[in-house]
Amino acid sequence: MIEPMKKVSVVLLNKEKEEALKALRKIGLVHLEKIDGASEKLTAFKEYSNNAMLTESILGEIKLPKQKKGTEPKLSDEKVIELCKEVVAKSERKKQLMEEISADTTELDRFAAWGDVSNEDLDFLAEKGIALKLYEINAEKYSLIDPDLETILVNNDKKTVRFLIVNGGEGRPEKLLPEAFEVPLPRISTKLLQKEILADEKELDQIQAFYVENAKYVPAISAYKKALESDIEFENINSGMGCDKEGSENDLAWLTGYVPVADMEDFKRCCSANEWALAYADPEDEDTEVPTKLKNNKLVSLIYPLTDFLGTVPGYHEFDISGWFLLFFTIFFAMIFGDGGYGALVAVLILFLMIKTKLSGKKIPAAFGLFLLVSLATVVWGAVTCTWFGIPADMLPEWLVNLSIPYISSAYEDTLWKVPWVSVVNGKAVGLTKDQNLQIFCFSLALIQLNVAHIKAAIRNIKERKGLKVLGDLGSMLQLIGMFWIVLSMVVNDKVFVMTGYIGTVPVGLIEISLIAIGFAMSFAFSNYEGSIIASILESCKNIISVLLGVVNVFSDIVSYIRLWAVGLAGAAISGTVNQLSEQIFGIGAGNIIGHAIMFILVIVLLVFGHGLNMILNVLSVIVHGVRLNTLEFCTHIGMSWSGKKYQPFADRNK
């Protein structure tokens, strides 16, 4: 559930605000509204933080022998600030040096065919009345240069001739062919450019040596940066509260934030003890800063590591779907991962890590509980579908085969399961294969999950006394039910799920289309209901295109769940292929002991690599597909946008 909040305002004397903030941070109950402070101290803190972040990044690239925890060299805060400032300065200098080297190298490359060019020598000759300019021209055109121009050939190759013009005047000589290109002199002589590059490279080596020498202080810098985050937060609030619009301080300072209702009595006592004025009320609908604090039992809380990783937080006025998210994500994970053998390996690994962590006296990470749950669910799914490391069912022990459910078991791959309402069409047997049964299961999950979304929305509308809006939710459910049979007919088997059949004397197709039509009409009329049916209909008319496309979206949302079967099928195909390749390779060395041993090692490597890669791909598929069905399809139908902000009270983060 989402814990209810109170919006609180605390008023205190401005001269006591720093001490009050320390007390407020110690209390650790108030999630403060956003404050943008400004002060010299805050600016300095931010500069220190930026320098530390850059320094951590630069020095963190240096590979040093791993040190035991607690033996890292220490630095005082002043030394860290000084070191970070120096590293940042050297980083800027390094960037400047690399730009200089690049520019000088480009300049040398430009004169590589000319040899050494001395600006000083050219200036000396110019003072003696011999002015020289450098030119290049196509080799075929050089002989056409006017003989009145005094030239000196420097060198040439097949394409280009390099030459000098003696005393050609200030500008370009009039008689010079237009194809001739004047070569601008280098910034400095080429020999000086070479010396400058060497000097810059030497300085770069010195900077790198400085980095290596100080890389051992990365842990100290990281610790300082983390501690600084709390200081920045504190100073930001300290400098941002108690200021009027012109920025001058008032006699009073104030803060606004949110406190969980369950903690309000404790907060009241703290305010009274510190002699702060306190006002509080329930958040209004227009309050966009209300944080979300979730409170669930230990089982449902297993989903928190995943939602924290995704950064998804329901809005304060939205739903807490943690329980449903966990339930369906567990099912989706098991179906996508698919293989009971893979699930057993993950479960054993997680149990080992949990025991090891427990014995070391550390707290077991919450993510381990989630991994254990989904891996055990995968074992169950592998058991009921008879899927174990991609091994064919006829090679598995009989007791494993007996654990499976025949309708969806790989042991009954070729079995055609008949249905009671139709068994023969045009003299041919009609039924459902194992894969079609799995597809039906996927679409049934879609029907259940999406209807759960609308049921939750309907319950909320009833609680909020929006009775007629419930009809809009009921209409969406009718559309889902009607579209379900159409999906089965179009995607699974149109001979089994016939649209032309009859229930009594009423055609099945007419029933399904009627459900969709009635559901659409109810959604059109009541989905936007806020007290007036006419206003609700007009609102639907304003968005008529998206409303009409909503029917198509119902179809696509149900069909989208087929990804669970498809991705699981792909994983099974990969594991089966790995097994076949291993079997073929193992047979190559038969009859030769050495060859047999070599092939055995290769087979082990192939099995570990192949199945390991398949497991990694399955994990990625779960993140892409399993999460999507919960955060997109399900949440679209329930009307969630994940617009929430996690409850983070003002507290000392370093504790």
C-alpha cells in the first residue's frame, strides 16, 4: 500500500535555522519540497564535489593492486580538496597539451615533403633583399610557368612540384599560373615544432606519473565525495529557506515538506520540544511534490529491488501494484527463462550466496530473495513443461516426465489434444498442439492481468463515489473478453475457435462482436465521467481518433503476451542446438583415447559457454519482455504513469 502523507509546514526563527536543520536532519522524517539555495559556501561545496567526481573518474582508470578493505591510505578533507583541484588543473593542462601536439603534428605533416623549414632563415634572407615564398603546383604545369618569374625548384614527385619564388613582390605574382598554390609558412620553424612536441609529450608523461602516484587515494576521494553530498543538501536548504522574493532574509524561516501519517505524532513531539511552529493538512490533488512511500509485507517487498533498479515509483495518487507486479513478473520470468535446469542452477547459486553472506555476519541483500523466488518458479515451470537443459523428453527419467502436465509438456510434442465442441472438420481431426496450448495460456494471462487492472480501477472509482465511471471500466472488460476469442481464432486455431459456430442458436462471432461493441459504447460514454455524462461523451469526441484506436490496442495488448511463448521457445531451441553440437563433437574422438579426451574437454567448454550464454540472453529477455508487460500493457489499462517521487526524508545520508 501507499502510505498516506501529511503536508507539513515548519516555522522557526531565522537566526536558529542552522541548528534547527541539524535537529530536523537528526529526526529524519520530513521529505522536503524542492529548494534551490544559493550561497558562497554552497557554490564552493558544488565545486569540490565536481572536482572530486572528475578526479575519481580520472584516477579510477589507473589499475592498481587490490588493497584489503580498511588498509587504504587516508587523507584529510583539506588534502582531498587540494589533490582534486590539482588533478582537475592537470586534466585541463593535459587536454591543452594534446591539442597542441595534434596541431603541431598536423603542421609537420604539412611540411613533411618540404624538409626542414626555418622561419628565421627566411626572415634573414628577406632582410638581405632575397624574399622567398613557398609554392606547390601540379607536376605537368610547372614547365608552363612564365620564365620571367625567378623560381627555385625544391623537390618534386609524380604529382606535385614544390618550388620557391624569389622576390615575387608583396602579393601573388600576376604572371603566376592560377594552378600554383602558395604554402603558408609554419607557426614556427619545423625543428622548433618537433622540440615543442617532445616537450609536450614529456609533460604528458609527468602528468600520467602524477595520476599513477595518487591513484591510491581514490577510496579517500570517494568517501569525501559521498560525505559532501549530505553537506550540499544541508547548505542548499539552509541558504534557500527564509528568503523572500527579493532574496533578503526575514526574521522567520520556514520549510514545507511531507511526513507519513504514521509518524506524525513523533514529529509533533519533536516540533514541540524544539519550539517550532507546525501546520499540517492532507495533500491536495494539485500537490505534485507528494512523495510515495510503499509499505507491504515481506513477500510483496521482494519486488522492490527490481522497481528500484528500474527507477519506477507510482505517483502518490496512483496505485500500488507491487503485489500484482511480483505475481505476474514471477510467472513471466519462469516462462521466458523456461528451463527447469537453469532455474535449479540459479536457485542453488543464490542459496549458496545467501548462506555465505549469513555466515559472514552481513545482511542478506533483498535482491537475493527475488532471485530465489523467480528461480524456484522457473523450476516449477520446467517441471510442468518437461524442459530440463534442452534434453529431449525421451532421454529424461520417467519420474521427471510424470511431473509434467501433458497438455503443455514437451514429452507430448506430437499429441493432438481434442476439444469437446469440435473434433473433425472435412473429415480431418481437429485439435490443439502443445504449442497452441501454451499460446492459449499466454493469452489467458493477458485476459486475467488486464482485467485485474480494470477491476482495481473500478474499485477505486467506487470508493471515490464515481459510480458511473465504473461502467467505463466494465466496458473495457467486455472489450477484453470479446477480443479474447477473436485473438484465439486469428492467432491460435480458427478451426477450433470458430467464429461461425453457435452457442444455442446465437452465432459465436455475433456474441464476441456484440461484447466489443457494447464495451466500446460504455467506455466511450463513461470513461471520462466526472459528474456529467454529456461532458464525458464530449471529452471522448475530442479524442475520437485515440478512442477508436483503443479497440485496436485491446487486440494488440492481448496478442503482445505471445512473446512469453515465443521467447521461451527461442531459448529452448538454443539449448537444444547446443546439446546437438556437443553430441556431434563428442562423437568425433570416438575410438581414440586422446582424441576422446580432447573432445570431452571441448564438449564441456561448449556446454558451459552455450548454456551460460543462453541464460544471459534469457535474463535480458526477462528485462525487456517480462518487465514491459507489467509496466506498459498492464499499467496502461490501470491508468498508471509511474510519475511518483520516492519518499526520501531529510536525514544524514552518511550514517
